Amino acid sequence: MSPTSPTDPCCRLEADPEGQVLHLRGDWTLARLVELQAGLATLNIDPLQPPRLDGSGLRMLDSAGANHLISHLDRLGIPFPHLRLAGFSAQGLALLRLVAGRRGVAIPASRRRGRRGLNQVVGWHALAIARGTRAGLAFIGQTGQAIGHLLRHPGLMRWREFFVQLEMVGLRAIPIVMLMSYLIGVVFAYLLGIQMQKFSANHLVVDGVGIGIAREMAPLITAVLMAGRSGAAFTAHLGAMKVSQEIDAIVTLGLSPFQVLVLPRLFAIVLMLPLLTFVADVAGIIGAAHVAAWNLGIPAVNFYDRLQDVLPLNTVLFGLSKTPVFAAAIALIACHSGFTVRRDARSVGLHTTSTVVRSIVAVILINAVFAVAYPEIGP
């Protein structure tokens, strides 16, 4: 391939034993954009042989020139990551990567050829999981240290923030928890009653509804609601504080973000989730009793009398005993996600969504562990 005219002021294409070389010369700036466009248009670049870019002849490079170069090569079917770069200054390389990144082209620190293989993909995901696990364990350890420090110095407790969180997490959640649990009790009793009527065993609906709601349904549904409501709120609030540098300001004042932000939320949800679960137990049983009275011919008095006989107190306490573990998992996941938000609004949204998903998965896994570890039902 013959080189371009030596009088070309901005670029020259040459052939060497390794392929094409595109020499950039002079000033690649906004003021010379028309000349750059004309110069690139005269080059006969083979897209099957991505050229090597030589920036040793550059005097100046701005974002307009870099964007025009990347756009021209992209229209020719030459992705920027496939190019070999030589002779560029550190500032020039950084500008090219920045412009390419803004255009949606991922530019790695070192050039990679081809797509990642299966082993690379698995390795990258395994590394990401390991880093996330390490960061999570470190966060749990820091929270434990903050709790220990608070036990030694009770005066550091942020009571105002604690009571605010009690209201947000607990009192304002009572209506939605009661409504959802009531409807769950209605649906549970209705479906179970349809099956029991086939065997003329309507009275067994009381057994199934009482044990199912108190042991599994009420704790699980309430925890899932708290994961979507309070967990998302924790992450969004802390993430917004991270973006606005309020957390940095807390550290600058010599205060601990764990003492000020994490512990009040952790204590509030751990205290309120068992109480909300008890409310859910009551609402679910009331909903089931209404269905039993309307459709199954079981008066409310008979329903509650049999419930006292078939629902042991230990079953109710077992359901309530799981909820502090659920609450701690939700609070730790949510606060950790809030602290790891990057300084942009998009990151806040992504971390909030991640909090809800991870919290629900954690609640289900913890519930499964309890079910396997304590399978007995009864006094």
C-alpha cells in the first residue's frame, strides 16, 4: 500500500512488515476539524488490518479531535480496542480512553484481543464474589466493633435517630403488614378449605392455617415486606448521603458513621420486626377465621377454641425467634450497599435494587436453614 502525500498536514498511512501504520501529526483540535476530516477521508485504510496508531508526531490533541478519529475508525468497522497505540503521551492515552468510554466503548487498561473465554469469565465472577464476600465480612466486623464500643460507652447511642427509625420501620409499616397478612390468611384458608371439604374435614383448616401462618407465612411475608420497604429506604438514604458527601462530613467531624447511621437502623429493625410479625400473626388468623365462618361453616368461637388446642405457644415463639435474624441480615445488607454507592445517582438506583434482591434471597435462605435445623412442629 502506497503512503499518502507527504504534504498531508494531519495524518499519513504507511505499510510496514507488521501491517498498516497511521501516523498522526500536528494539532488534532476543534479548530482544525474540517482539515482532519478531509485528511482522514483521503486514506485508504483496510478494515481487515486494523492499523497501528502512531502519535509521536502529535503536538496537541483535544476531545473533538479524539472523537473524530474514533468515529471515523468506527464507521470503517475498526473498533478502538483492536487498535495498537504507540507514541502517545500519558495525557493523550487518557483522553482517548475517556472519549471512547463516553461513546460506550469499553477500553481496557491493556489491549485484549478477542473475547474472553469461559475460564476467564468464571474467574472474573469468582474474583468479584470473593471481593464482595470479603467486603461484607469486613463490614460485619466493623459493625460488631461499633456495638462493642457502644456497650462500653452507652452515652454514644443516637437516641433521636433510633426513635425516628422506629417510627419509619415499625409504626408506618403496620397498615401494610396487617393488610398483606389478612389477605394471606384469607387465601390460605380458602384454598386449604377447598381441599378439606372433599374429605369432610373442615375443622383441620384451623390446624393448617394456625401452624402455617405462625411458623412460616407471617415471619417470611413480613421480612420480605421489610426487605422491600425498609431495606431499600436504608440503601437509598445512605447512598444519597454518600453522593452528597454527608458521610465524609461525619468522618471529618470525628464521628463514626457506624455509630451515627448503622446502629440506629440495625437496632430499630431488629426490635420492630418481631412486633410486626406478631401483628401479622393476628391479622392472618383473623382473615382465616372470617373465611372459615363465611365458607366453611366454622363459627368464629369454635375457630378460636380449636386454635388454642392445636397451636402450641412454642410454634408461635419459634416463628418470632427467626425474625431478629431476618432483620439483622436486611439491615447489614442495606447499610453495606448504601456505603458502597459510587458518587452518582445511577449507582444509588442500582444498589437499591440489589439490596432488595439480596435481602429477599438472604431471608429465604435463613428461613430454610431454620426449617431444616428445627423440623419438629409441636410443644
